[in-house]
Amino acid sequence: MNKHRAKEILSAIVGKRIIVVGDVMLDEYIWGNVNRVSPEAPVIVVDAERYSQVPGGAANVVNNLCALGATGAIVGMIGDDPAAGKLRSVLEGEGADVTGLVTASDRPTTRKTRIIAHSQQVVRVDHERRGSLSDQTKGELISQIERLAEFAHAIVLSDYQKGVVSQDVIEACVVISARSKTPLTGNLKPKTISSKGALTVLTLNLLEASQATGGDPLDTDEQILVAGRKLLDLTGSEHVLITRGAHGLSLISANHPTRPQHVPARPVEVYDVAGAGDTVISAMTLALAAGAEPIEAVTLANHAASEAVKKVGVATVSPDEIAQSF
């Protein structure tokens, strides 16, 4: 795909409305420097200099969509706590629709606190509860998806194994997507994949794809093709996208199951891969919603991710940055 075609797609995605269903979280950063070792224990001391908070998990997918000129509508679970208020505020500031957030009084809003020293992550502290949501909460989530789907151009499932992306929710999204004839994409974890989760594009990284297909290593193009075909057969999805880090991305499609399409990684200096998967599925889904062919959508997503990993921390990219990368 050339720069002209990339610009056409990037122009067409502006104003698209995408529903993101998944595990929202607040990513907190403590930035500082290291000048000494603690006298209390053999650990470094980070002198904190500044603090920042950004949307994480499924909320980062929404943030990516908004940065690309679309409207992201989030459906997820938050707690009754200050972190929920901060998350709502930040997302609304980016132009997101947060009316689909459901409050669960028995769980906290997921927070991940990262301490960064000299541009390197030192440690991460997680504040969360994992596990199944109540039937009532799942019912509220599905009701929100149905309400928002009337005006949506696509649905994204963003699974971080905190309980939102359950089988009930996935099956509801499959039905809603088929009824509205809109793309349904998903970053699903191996435990969540099932025969009732037929997506337009199912995305996994190498480790997840291996775990979902028996645990064999995926070191060659042939092994990846075999895994991709297994996932197509298992889920009934139209396409499977396997992200391969430095080796790019591989798209295996049900209409051409013996002819995988490989998109090589772009050679860039990588600072932080956190959130790169969110960038991939955001850009890819938007491109599909704008009418791009699957391989065009994957190519655009590859360029978007290569720009995101050049930045420290969970980051978004702009249409101009993607266009200039071609």
C-alpha cells in the first residue's frame, strides 16, 4: 500500500463511531531518576519528579480511536472510586462516549502504577480484582452494547482477563454485529476463545496463538499458518491476525486458508511496546469500518504500531504520523 492509499483510508476513518467492549483500566506513571541505593534494602531509590495518568486496557483502545479522528464509545466495568472519576474525565476530554461504563460496587477500577526511572520501567504495581462478573453486571453491559450499536460502524473486543469479555458478552456481540452488518474484531486471550466467537478478525500475539492451539512453538511461517487455520476452524472467524513482534504480522483468511499474507515489521528504534496491541486493533478496525481490504487494514495497523513503540509509555499516534511513515 502506498502513501496515497494510506491517506485515503485515514481520511475515511474520520467520524467513524466504534464501540469498544472490554476491561478498562487507569495507567498511572511515576517519573523520576535514580541516584542512590536504599540503606534499608538492596534496592534503588527513585526520586519522583512528576506524575501522569492515562487510559489503559480497553480504555487505551478508545483513546487510540479518538486520536485517529473517530469516536470511541466504551462499554466496560468501573468501581465506585476516585480512579473511576479520573478515567471518565480523561476519556471525555479525548472526546469519547463514556455512557456505556457500568459501575460495580464490589470491585475497584483497575489501576496499574508504573515507576519509570531514566525512561526505563523499574516496577509495576497492580490494583485490581480478576474473575467473573455477576449476571446482573453482564446483563447491564450487554444492554449498553445493544443501545450503542444502533449508531456504530464496528465493535472491538478488548480482553485483559478482568471479567468483562465473557462468553455471554462475546456471543451477544456476534449477534449484534451480524444484525447490523458491521465488523467485529477482538484481541481475545486463549481462555476466552471458543466456537461461539466468530469474529471478522481475531488477533493474537505469538504466545497467545501457541497457547490457543496446543502449545507448540510458532517459529516458522508454516507453523503460523497451521495455527491460524486451527483458529479459523475453531472459531469460525473470517480472518486471524497473528502479531509476531520483530517479524511483523501474519493474516490468515478463511477465504484463502492456504495463502497467508505476511506484513514485515518496520525497522524502528523501540522504546516501549506497552499498548502496541491496542494501537494495532484500533487502526485495523477503523480501516475496516472505512471500507479498506483486510490486508490494507493490517498494513495501516502495522505502521501505526511502529510509530507507537517509538514513544515511552502507553501512547497514541496521529493520522499525520501514520501517513508520514509510508
